[in-house]
Amino acid sequence: MTNSIITGWGKCLPPTVLTNHDLESLVDTNDDWITSRTGIKERRISHVGTAELATLAGKRALAAAGIEATDVDLVSVATCTPDMLIPSAASLVQDALGATNAGAIDQNAACSGFLYGLITASGMVQAGVIDTALVVGAERLTYFIDFTDRGTAVLFGDGAGAVVVQATDEPGGLKASDMGSDGSVANILWAPGSGTATNRMELQRNHHLQAIAMNGPEVFKRAVKAMGDSAADVVAKAGWDLDDVDLLIPHQANVRIIDATARRLQLDPAKVFVNIASYGNTSAATIPIALTEALESRRVTPGAKIVFAAFGAGLSWAAAAWEFGSRVEPLGTTDEELPPTDGNVMTLLADNFAYYGGGPAT
Ligand code: ACO
């Protein structure tokens, strides 16, 4: 069987920062609570759409792989916050990249979406169906955040990350995977007014219906169990000992969930990649952003045995045992950037305040 390795990686974080101190002026919370209960210090708010974030992350991943957009057979975008329902975010990204030989598909498994995309694209490469895929996780979650709800307002941020997966004879790539779902408790994390089940008159009366709503403690309990079980499952399926694992790159939702997953794998904290302080929970984007930063900071060594694990709305979860290839340096870079913004976070959020209510205390 052909192997599928990651040959390129990239991220796109919009520049505007919403700090915990900024949130203190929006909702009844404080930096100490947010830091100790979640590990988050700040998050990014995007001034561009999801597809634009995804496209720039994709361009950076293609440059790192040293390939052209026309070499890509499949553009897979994991997102639960696309610019629009039709067409897919992936088609917008395919066009913006000039990936004229690629098919394009969105995958919505919320925070687990990137791993669903990585596992399915790698499976297609291993089966010989395609040679090269661009797998993106991109979100503009803050569009759906009601900043009067302190249970969600402090958690989420915007961003995108991407990898290029390519066929190779070199050893490495996907060694084992696990994907799961439990839709019976879908309503503990949802945005119920965001689809065709919505009564439009009801939505007109109650805009809060469209915001992301969550029963935090219920999600927390299930996340700890599902991420830990799924991660342990792929280590066993890959035939690895726990000692073999070089790095855990978990979904960044809450540092306490990450710590519990690491404990389940009996991992030394030095083997766990955590960047939640800077970006919060960017849903499908957290893992490709974290992988990119792990490579940039030389935490990924040639042939490294990596465990990816994620959990999110659905409920959904996934994990992968992944052996990195021999190249951990990018082949190239691009100097493209997002269009400029004045960076005033409260101005950027003015639409949210107008729609859902709230805004800075004066
Ligand atoms: N600031 C200050 N106090 C707060 C805040 C806040 N932002 N939020 C809640 N509190 C208060 C509560 O009101 C409660 O006060 P009380 O004891 O007086 O009633 C107290 O803090 C404890 O509240 P809990 O909700 O029990 O706090 P918990 O420790 O569970 O932390 C949190 C809440 C951070 C949301 C946690 O439950 C969590 O991380 N859940 C998982 C979220 C997640 O993983 N989502 C992943 C998927 S996202 C996706 O798929 C798109």
C-alpha cells in the first residue's frame, strides 16, 4: 500500500486580538477565572471570511510542500462556520488557490473536523484514489458568539491551518485512526437556529437561537472520556507502546481536557503541544495550527510518532496515530498576507453586539 505523508503545513491567524481583559468589559468574567478554568489568555477575531483564512493557510502549506495548486487532486475543508451553505467553503478555496485539477469537499465534524479530513484524505491516498490532498481546518466561530453569554464568549476564536498530504514510498503517515459520534446528546453543544429546521419567525424574535450554545460541564465530561479513549485506541491499534509516542497534538478546547488526555496516555507533559493560551478554541483549525507551530518550534523530529486527538460538537471525536516523514523543514514560503485592518477589536465585534446585544461597558 502507498503511504501518505504530510509534506506541507501552514496557518493563518487574523491579527486582531481579543484579550481576557477586553472580555472583562463585555461580560461578567475575569482573567483569573478564564486562565485557571480554560488556559486561554487571548483569541483572534477575523475581519475576513472563513474561506479567505483557509486559502491563505492553504497557500502557506502548498509553499511548504514545494508544489503548485494545480498539483492538488482534492481540497478538503473542515469547517462548521463556512461563509455560506452553498457552495462549499472548499469550492471557494479551490477557486482562490487556482487548484483547477482538484475536487472540493467540506467536512463538518465541528472540532473533530480536521482529523476527519486528514483521515479520509490519507485513506484515499493510501488506496491510490488520489496522490495529493490539501486538508484545511478553518473557522470564523466568533461570528456565532453571543458576547452576553459568558459560558461561550471566553472560549472561541478564529483561524485556519492546513496540511498537504501526498503519496510516497517513504515510510510514515497514518498508522491507525478512530472516528466516533454520539448524536443523542447533540443539544449540549449546538447552534440550533443556523439551519433549515429554524422557524424564521422565531429567529426574528430571538437572535440568540443562532449563537453557539453549550452545556460546558456536560461537554467537558464527555470530552475527557472520548479524547482519552480514542487516543489510547489508536496507540494500541498502531502497535505502539505508550513510551513510543513522541508528541500529543490535541484539539485545544480547554487545557484541563488536554491534561486529562495526556494523563490517560501517561505522557510526560513535555510531550504535549499546547498553544491554547494564544488562540482559544478555533474548532477544526486548532490541530493544523498546533502542528504548524510544533514544526516551527522544532518539536516535530524526522519520523516522530504523533498522536492527534479531537472532540467536538455532534458529539464527534477522532484520533490518529501518525508517523511524520523525514522532512520537517518547509521547502518554501509565501509572503502573502491578509488584507490590512485597523485592528480595533470592539469595532470588529460591533455587528455581534448589534445582533445579539451586549457590548463594552462604558
Ligand atoms: N467567567 C466567570 N465565571 C464563570 C464563567 C466565566 N466565563 N463561566 C462560568 N462561570 C461560573 C459559573 O457560573 C459557575 O458559577 P457558580 O458556581 O456560582 O454557579 C462556575 O463558574 C463554574 O461553572 P462551570 O460551568 O461548572 O465551570 P467549568 O469548570 O465546567 O468550566 C467550561 C466551564 C470552561 C466551559 C468547561 O466546562 C469546558 O471547557 N467545557 C468544554 C468546552 C469544550 O470542550 N467545547 C469543545 C467543543 S467546541 C466545538 O465543537 C465547536
